[in-house]
Amino acid sequence: MQLADARVLITGGAGLIGSHIADHLIREGVRDIVVLDNLSRGRRQNLSWALSQRRISMIEGDIRDRATVGQAMRGIDVLFHQAAIRITQCAQEPRLALEVLADGTFNVLEAAVHAGVKKVVAASSASIYGLADEFPTTESHHPYSNRTLYGAAKAFNEGLLRSFHEMYGLDYVALRYFNVYGPRMDVHGAYTEVLIRWMERIAQGKRPLILGDGTQTMDFVYVEDVARANILAARAGVTDQVFNVATGVETSLNDLARQLLAVMGSTLQPEYGPPRAVNPVPRRWASTEKAAALLNFRAGTSLEEGLSALVRWWRSSLAATAA
């Protein structure tokens, strides 16, 4: 699908991934972009450059509000559905998780059908796999090892997409994000990422805290690469498909801490605490072959490059706040 002449909606468009999608769309020449965000996690400043290009209209609203969603969806050709709450917040506020991730997504897809949207690119998650038993984990891996409400809700989202495709012919691609990081990560909320907490501790001269022995692994993928995967998925002539979005590189928390300390110029060593008691995931490692074959997507940012960019952004954000 050609995007330049499309009218595009990004739910959660002021957040980490959504705002980078907006930047990419503008660089692609898209001239009519609508952002729907309740700003619970997203920030207007994440869109500062995009808004300066005068191609974005911003709607401050919630996907739980059917009328607001319907208004935002009018005349939309391509939808990037990114609005969500974090996995840790889902565990603390399960009813909110249901309302946002299940009911909210239903509202979005229902409105997309009514508006005649031509393509949906929806954010899913590696949490669907839970404690995977095959590595690297392919998209055909079963979802029955997941024990988180967040993962269950994302599996339900994918089920909604499949059923809407079957019932209404809604074209979609779902992207299972692995461990996304980069500039514009949420530093303000109660449910911040481990990298943010580590940077704060290191800057205070405190050792980064690792829960467990640090051998647990993740598959980190830089946010610019994730945004690019969304653009490729929107363009691609594929539908009714799910794809892992990852680097295909397994990184232990020990190695992550070592690289972050080096980037921040610190000689501190990690501190170790008791393992996570709830829903620990000892290993994440994605197969990226399907995305490479059908979307022509390969993550291009190394962990060192991505961490360096994250630290630069974080330090400049702190300096701007202090000024």
C-alpha cells in the first residue's frame, strides 16, 4: 500500500513507539496524520518535531470512549493501533487492563470496519509466548505458557483481528514486539522500565539492581527499528499474519548492565537481589526469519548504538527539566 496519499491514525501516538511511527510517516511524505492518545503514558513533547511539521492533528482521548474513537477514525485509510497499558500495570489493575486492552481494542477495530479502513497494523507482544519452550521462538509457537493478564489480552487482541478479518474482510498485520527500548521511554510513570531505573541509579552513584543471577535473557530491539517494522507492515501486500519484531540476538541482564555501565562511563558493578516472585521469564529469543522474508524487515541497530542513543536522550531530557 502507498502511504504518501493515505490518511493515517495512530492510537497511542504520543508514546514511545507511536511517536516514532509518526516521525517515520512524516519522513515518508504522509501529509495527514491523526494521533489519538489519552497522555497517561505518552507525552506531547514526544511529538514536538512531528507537530512542528504541521501534518498532525492531535486528539486527546481514550480508546475506551467509543464516540471519540469513531470521530478519530473518520476517513482513515491506515491504522496503527499502539494504545495499551504496561504489563506491570495490568497485574496491579486487572480491570483497567481488560477495559483498555480488550474493550478498547474492540472499539478501535469496530470503528475501523465502519470507517472502511484499508489496513491495520496492530501492536502485539512476545508476552503471548510466556515461558517459551522453543528457541529461537517462531510465530507458530503456542500461547499456552503465558500466565500474565497482559499476554492473555494481547492473545485476545490477535483473536479479534483474525475474527474481524474473517467477518468483515479487515486487512491487518500484528507485530509481536520483544523488548523495545530507546529515546522517549516513559520516565515519569509508576511503571517504568528496568533500563530507566538502572540509569537513575547509576547517575546517583548506585549500583544497578538485577533481580536474580542476571543470566535471564531478553531480545532487545531499538524503537526506531520497531517503527520501521510498522511502516514496512503497512506497505506490505500481506494480511492476516503475525510477525516477531526483534533483533534475533539474545542478551543476558548481566551483559545489558555491563554495556549500559560502559556507555554511561561508570565503573560500578551490578547489585543482585532476590529473583522476581511473579511471572519470571528466564529467556527471550526471537526468530526473525518470517519478518525478513515477508516484510523485508531486519533490525539494524546494535545494542551498544541503541543504549548510547538512549543515554544521550535521557541526559538531555534531565538537563531540559532542570533548566
